[in-house]
Amino acid sequence: MRLGIFGGTFNPIHLGHLLIAEDAAEAFHLDRVVFIPSATPPHKRPRVIAPAPHRMRMVKLAIQGNTRFTSSDIEVRRGGPSYSVETLRHLRAAMPRAEFFFLIGTDSLRELHKWKEAPALVNLCEFICVTRPGERVARCRLRGARVRRLTGHPTDVSSTDIRNRLTHGGTIRYLVPDAVRRYIERCRLYR
Ligand code: ATP
């Protein structure tokens, strides 16, 4: 089993995330990609963060119908700061024979050496590095990290932009799956 691990705040999940996951699954022959929303992101503190159950629900709505995609609430249930090393250890214990591929943005890859127990993390998984349009390829300063690059469909979509649009009453149609857009409207998130 080759398992893609996609951690993020998903505040909210958007088409950029979905494209990355689909491209990575195809390029690296992943059997599954698991979307894992973080409880409290240790590296980012956006001012408006939707409660975890809402972010979890939006992930589920976004991935429904894709049999390769699944989600896990392991970080949300654990609560507190979400450290990837703890998540990977948990998954490794549950699936000792699986190979793990951790999807990571260039910004995060550059900072990987500062993550909790980084040297242990590199023994638990390989990394698939995704690049945003215009971003330079990041160098990973962590010794022993196995990093592959994804050349997919770089898209200039971000959760920050989506939240800003919602705050100002702008449209988010086509930036998130329709089911997610309707959920955001119904629950009046990010207003
Ligand atoms: P925010 O704008 O709130 O910082 P985000 O859009 O970066 O959020 P996250 O949930 O933080 O979304 O993303 C999870 C991971 O996906 C991060 O590693 C991030 O760099 C990466 N990512 C998100 N959107 C894109 C995109 N359009 N292209 C490439 N990578 C992306």
C-alpha cells in the first residue's frame, strides 16, 4: 500500500488541494491519499480559523466520489498542536507495511528542519514537494530527507484568498467544489 498523507489546515479546502492530491496519486502511484486536517496548526496562525468539525466536514464533501481519496480526523481528535511526526507514528503503527508519502508545500519544506523531531520524521516517510505558481523550488536542509518533486497543475488558489473573498462578499465559485461552497454559505463561515 502506497499512502499519500496530505496534512493542512484546509481552512477551507480548495481546488488547489484537490489537484495536488490527484496529480500526486497519479504521478507516484499512490493507492490512497488521506486528507488530515490539523487541530491547531503549529506553523501557521491565520486570524480566522473555522472550527475543526467544519473543516473536517468540508474535506469530506470535497473528496466524496473519489475512491482514492479519504480523510482522517486523527489530528482533530488528538487536539492541541498537530505535529506530523506523531501522526506518522500513529499511522505507521496501524499500517506497518504501508509506504508513506507526505505531501508538503515548498514553504513548509524549507522549514522542515525546524519541525518537531524532524530527524525521526524523515525515517517515517518520503516527501512529495508541491510548488505554487511562481515559487522557486525549495532546498530541504534536513539531512536524510527523501524528497520528490511534483510537476502537476500549479494553481494560484489559496485558502487565504478564499477567506478574503468571503469577507468582502466576493465569489468563490469554481475555487472550491460546489458542495463546499454551499456548505460555507449555509453555515455562514468566514463572514
Ligand atoms: P492559507 O492560505 O490559509 O495559508 P493554504 O491555501 O496554503 O492555506 P493549507 O491548508 O495550509 O492551504 O495547505 C496545505 C498544504 O497544501 C500546504 O503545504 C500548502 O503549501 C499546500 N498548498 C495549498 N494550496 C496550494 C496550491 N495552490 N499550490 C501548491 N500547494 C498548495
